[in-house]
Amino acid sequence: MCARPRPTPQPKLPTQATLEPPAIRPSKSNSRLSQDASAESSRPPSRVLSRRPGKRPPWTSVLLFLGLLLGVSHASAPAAALDIRLRLEPAFGVWLDEPHTTPFASGGYFAARPALSISPLLDVQVSYAILYTPATHDHSVDNTAHFVTGGLRLRPLSGLRAPGGEYGGLFIDANAGYVRMAGADTFGMDVGLGYEFTLSPWFSIGAVVRYGHILEPDRGDAIPHDGQLITVGLDFGFGPTRPSE
């Protein structure tokens, strides 16, 4: 008898299940990164405050003016001993801009300004001032502003006097610094023009007109509008009225 030949085995064809790649299970770190990316893309863009190009901030003019006064005093004034003086300035204040004239009436202004006379021409001074303007009949909240500033006082006619002359006469001063008004912190500046009369070796009195400018911060609750005011008052000086030898 002849042996029956064994059948040749057929190669096994791959099925569809074997052709599909194995599923990749996302890790916890990858899923967290994708959630953070989607949340970041759905977040509204933040508001960016930018200043218009080419527009100079208003307070730079005051700083330039103060620097000019300081430079002129060192260039033209003779050397003198340093004298400390105190000036008190009670005044009557009036708002000039429309957003403040409607809710607030005219009010009172008071400033205390310790000063260091570095020459017959120039004083360096610091100031604390307070402005109070009551509300009108249509409003119920009064307005109070506090100022802490530094500045310079120039006596442009002091060079015409003989050496050792009095500190009094025509003066111009400028101040700039911190302002607290309506629950907000901001920047303010003022420029004053006045005339001072010497009554005794340690006392003087004068009159002064002052313009003030308060930058209104952008708090998002209203259209920002700077405050502008003018004060008219007296200027009392305590301390040496003549430069020390």
C-alpha cells in the first residue's frame, strides 16, 4: 500500500481585526494639557491699556518746569545759607470742568508747605493740601481730596535786589505728586502765581492764584475725565524773611 501524501498547510491570511492598529489610551497628563489649552482658548482677551503714540503725559510738563527752575537757580543765584520757612495757604476753590461743577459746589482749600530756601531765587518745598467741595442739592456725597506733593518756588525778581534783600515779592511755584480723591489714588499737579509782602523779620503775607489738575484714573465704571480747579487765597510765611549770612 502506498502512503497518502499529507496536505500542504495554507498560509493564514490576516483578518480586519489584526490589521487595525491598537487603540492608544490617552494618559492623564495629556488629557489635562488638552483641557487647559481649550480653557485658555475660550478665555476672553484681557484688556490692555496703552497710551496713544506721540501723546506726552501732562505731568511731564510740570516736571520739565521744575527742572528748569532748579537749573536757573544754580546758574544765576549766588551761594547763601539755607533757611527753613513754613507757608500756610488758606484759599477758596472752584471746579472748572463740567463733570465736577455739576455735582459739587465751590469749597475750601488749605495747604501747608515747609520750604528750604537754597538761594534768594529758589525754594524747595513739600506740601500737604486738602480740598473740600460740598455736594449740590442734586447730590448727597461731598468731595474731599488730599494732596501730598513736592515742588519748587521761584522768585524771578530777586536778582534785582541788593545782596541780603528780602525773600518777598513776585513768586511762581509748581508742585506735583500723590492725590487721594473719591476713594482712588492718582496723580496731581498745580501751578501758582502770587506776591508776598514782608511785615517783620519772621513773618510775611501775600496773595496767590493757583491752578490744579488731577488725573482721573480709569476704573472702568465711567469715562475718565481729569479734574481741573482754581484756588484764590492768602499766603502766610513764617521764618526768616532775609537770607542768612
